[in-house]
Amino acid sequence: MEEIFEIFIYLSPFFVLIFGTVIVSFLNIWKKYIVAKAISYLSLLISLLLTWYFLSYISYYDKLFLFNATTIIIDKFSLLIWLAILIGGIVALASMHEELLKREAQPLLLLSVASGLMVISSRDLLILFVALEATVFPTYALVAQFKKDVIAAEATVKYFVFGILSTLLFGYGIALIYGAVGSTLFIEIDNFIRIEESSNFIILGFILIILSLAIKATLFPLHVWAIDTYQGSPTSISAYLSSSSKIIGIAAIALLLTGPFYKLYHVPGFELRYIMSILAVATMVLPNIAGLVQRNIKRLLAYSSVAHSGYMALVFVFPEVALQYLAYYLITYSIAKSVSFLITNLITGEGSYSPYDALRGLFKYKKTSLAATAFAISLLSLAGIPPFAGFMAKLLIFLYVASTGNLGIALALIALIMSAVSVYYYVYLIRLGTLPITNGGNITFVSRGDANFIMVISILLLLILTFYPNLFIIERFPII
């Protein structure tokens, strides 16, 4: 009985979201859309506050909660990633236009966020798999909200096809690993793997699972779905996919590489560090170069999002030193990326049409001054320009990677050069906002109170978090 009580207490952020999903679903049936949005906000905010409250205990306890000893664990790593996921969910909700609020978007969003929390706390491959699928299934419907739009239809098909591919790869990977180990528990897999004579079935299963998660994390070359999907999806859903959904994939890879499969870094003949290095470099370089020639805001933000996956993948090369600041990077990224999509949505709407020229005049009008400021700060943070939090996040990751030796120095230099390249297209977007509107027209902009509040908070966070990276350090390694 006591264990059941503890489950409800320490998994309360998850249960709050599930309960909110049920209430919002009924409110949608009764066409109480405004009340449904208030309940959605309340559910996400309560979950966020509970997560922050649990974080205050981490200095006293290594792990807050263990279910069945090793199946589900709530520790500092889990809670920090929960913060990043919940932030993306809140901003995505604030982005939603009325046309989406009148559909099933709100309960589907809450359900996806709730399932994402379980992904990060899983310490069993089967539970991880089920939680990942529960996270992705609602997003299939979210992406397909505008079925009559040709670009949206293409985005839906690509997202569905790659989603099925990801599911199949993960399923086959689990089958191979279970066949070799006889268990799907992280701790059992870690105990079974021997550096000297590691089973080929385990290595093959591991590769399949990482490929599956690389689709969700938009790592090269399995990122190709993301560009068209982010453009064709409703902009508020793109905000969620590029922040919370991606973060779930990145954190799941980190969980596996620093937990049950960490010993594979030392298996002779299986150069995991070099494989991850190639993956990180390709994911940093190609999207940044492609971003230079874009003329659609959502498409550029999609390439930018993929490039950030490359910076995050540096952690996978040297998890021993770089993992500690991954959560800090993910939190700052979640704020900046989701807010940039939020403001794009306020200017161009939920559709796929978001030309660069729509930004003209953003800094010229009083009604758009807050949005212009938040947009500029978000982009500068993504570019890694001081004094914003994105600068500190990149600096810490790059420095710690560079401290590992020649390979780390080379990777950090490439990351630094690609960050400099990205400055061009970020600054170009900001500069467009200072130019006059052509043909004497007026800027199209939808102002909403909740979105304005989110923008103010994001500006403050991207400034304040620069000075407090130590609040988000993950001390424990490996994570099992």
C-alpha cells in the first residue's frame, strides 16, 4: 500500500497530465474550449511546479523514487528533462490558434507530454518502448490537422512512415537484446555486457535501437522527415515537435549510452566514439549549410533544430564529461526554439506558408515590439550569442568536449565554426524585422494575452539562466 502511495506522489506530474487529458477531452465534447485551455494550462503548470519541487530534494537524496527496484527511477536526470519537456508543451499550447483549440489538439498534446515524462524515467527497454510509442501516437493526429493542404498532407505521410520505421527498428533491437541477455532491464543488460567478448547480437540490437531514436532526435541522415514535417504541420505543433518531442529522443539516447550500453564504448573493434563523432559532425554541418539558402521561416527553424541535434550529439561522443550539462542545454534550447515558433505562428498563422517577408516591420510597430524582442532574443540564444542562456549552454558543452583531447578539440572547433555560420541566418531574420513592409501594407500579427505572458517569461529566463547553469548539472554517472 505504501508503494502505491509513493507511485502517486512521485509520479504526480504524470498523473496530473493524464487527469487533465481526460477532463479536457470531455470539455472539448461539450464545446467548452476556453475552459479546456485553462485546464490544459493548469495541468502543465502544476506538473512543472511539482517537478521543480521534487528537484529541491535532489541535494539530499540520489534517487527520489524506485519502482520495483530498477524498472522506473526518478532522479535528477529525469526531473531536469521533465522540465524541458513541460516547457515545450506550455509554449506549444500558448501557440495554438482557435481553429486547433476546437479540435482534439489540447488533450492529444497533454497525452504526448505525459508519456514523454515516463520515457525519461524508464529503466527497462520494454517500458521505454511503450512510453515512446505513447508519446508519438498522439502527434500523428496533431501533425495531420490540415489534411486538405498539400504540404500538410506530405508532412503527415513522411512523419507517419518514419514513425513506423522507428517503431520497427526499436522492436527488432529489443528482440535481439532480449535473446542475448534474457532480460530487458537496464541493470541486467549492463551486468551481462563484457568488454572483452561482447555479443554481436547485443551490438546489432543496440545499433537498431539507436537508429530508431535517431529518427526521433532528428540526427543525420534520419532527419529528412523533420524539414517537411515541421513546415507542413500546424506551427504550434512544430513548436512541440522541435522542442519537447526532439528532447525526448535526445534524452533517451543519452539514457542508453550512459546506462546499459556504456561498456560498448570500450569494446575492441567497435569504435562507438568515432561513430558518434561522424553522426554529430554530419548533423551539425549539413543543416547549417542548407539553412543559408532557405526563404521560409518554418523551414529555416527546422534546419536550425536539426543542427542543434548535432551540438547535443557531442555529448554522445564523450558522455563521461559532457553529460552533466546536457539538461541545461536542453532546457535553454526548449525555451528558445519553442518561442521562436510561437512568434512565427503569431505572424504567419498555423499554415505552412511563412515567407521571410512576413517578418518585415516587426520592429516598426508598438503592438509587435514585445514579439520582436522575444524573437530576437530567442534567435540570438539559439545562435549562442552572449549574454543569453544559449551562449552559456554551448560554451559549457564545447569546453568540456574540447578538454578530452585531440578528437574533442576537433569536434569543438567544428561546432564553433558551424555556430558562427548559423549566426548569419539568425541575424538575417532579425534584420528583416527592421525593414519596412513592401507595397505599403500592414504587418499581420495576432496578439494574445497568454502568448504575451509566455514571451515576457522567456525573455527573463534566457537572460537569468545564463548565470545559473550549476542548478542543472547531472552529477551521477552512469545513469542506471
